[in-house]
Amino acid sequence: MLRAFSTAATGMQAQQMIVDVIANNLANISTVGFKRSQVDFQDLMYMKLKEPGREISSGVVAPSGFEVGSGVSPASTLKVYTPGELQNSGRSLDVAIQGDGFFQVTGPSGETRFTRDGSLRLDSSGSLVTSGGYTLDPPISIAPDTVGISIAEDGTVSAKKGDGTSSSVGQITLARFSNPSGLSSEGGNMLAESAASGSPTTVTPGQNGGGSLQQNFLEKSNVQMVTELVNLITAQRAYETNSRAIKAGDEMLTTANRLVS
């Protein structure tokens, strides 16, 4: 009966992990470019009391074995890269990726990071940066006398002068990964390359599998409140059921002890 205690306890811990991940998803429901996470689980080792396929008697083989599991363990958290809804912000420096890819940026210490957050700004030197101050890679600078900025679907950035003329000032490129779910979450809407994600491939928006860019739009979080709430209720009920298994085991042991005494 003690095995049931530890097995049910792993189930309670697993449901707590699900609640933790759901809470983070819901907390970031308004975060630009945020991608929801889900937890993957795997069953633990089994105590094999009788092997399947054993010989019961001469010429007779058991069709199944006798195994007792030890519970469940979290295997990983997986980011789900389904597209978020595009929201018209009306800002010329807001850019959404419609499709696959990430903006590549350079941090204050020279580190390379990746993001789906296209809420861009101009810093004091006129360079395009993210809301967190990370510079686009390759860098793009806007002259002080610019009166309008346009960003094409292929990432071409054009600056309009006061006299009405326009000229190209840079090109926004995207980074693609063979396994984007393997990227490491760094906070601040930033992701980092890892051994699991593989190395990035730089592409022009709209080409070679890269998504196109939409100026004046931002990609909202792909978190669906109804889905998360349903998952939250399911996790809560599963947690309660596992706790009842522990209570049932305790009552059975109590009954057994009374019989012995």
C-alpha cells in the first residue's frame, strides 16, 4: 500500500507542474509574441512481478505480465508555435511576422537573441531597437530628418524625407530554426539558441520558408483563455483525485492495523 502513496504523490506533483505552466500562460496572455507552453510527461519505472511471455507450463506461454508502475515524471515543457492573432496598432514601427521566423537582435553585451515581439522603437542614435533596447541585427539607422518610415513585406525599410523623396535604409531579416521549440527562454520576450534548437538560418521575409512582415500590426499571444481554464480545471480535479488515492490507502492501512491489533 505504501507504493500507492508515493505513486499518487508523483501525480499530485505533476498536476502542480501543469498549474504552474498554465499560470504563466495566463499571466502572459497580453504579452506581444508570447507562445504558450505545455508540459510533457513520462511514466516512471515499473516493478515487474511476472515477465510477459513467461512459460506457465509445457508449451503454454503467458500472454501478459504482471507490472506495477511507480507514477509519473515531467519530461519537458514545450512551446507551441501556433500563430497569434494580428492586431492593428496603428504604429509605423510595429511589425508582425505572419508565418515562420524570429527577429534577430543584439543585446547590450553583444549576445545574440531572438524574438517574435515586433514592437520596435528608435533609440537616441536613431537605431531600430526592441522595446527592451535590443538592437536589430543587421542594424538599421534612421536619419533625424525622416518624416515617415515604411516597412515592406520583404523587410525592406524605407525612410521618407520632408521633401517627399524616399530611400531604402536597411533590410530586416528573419532567423529560422529546425526546432524552434528547443530555443531557451531568457525572459523579456527573448529566446536564445541552444543545442536542441540548432543553428539559425537567416532568410529574407517571405522567402525560403520565412514569414512575411506586416507593418502597423503586432502579433498577440497565442494563449486561448478558454483552453487554459479547461486545462486548469482538469489539473485541479486530477490533483484532488490523486489526493483521494492517498487517503484511501491510509484508510486501508488503518483497517489492516485494527485487524492485526
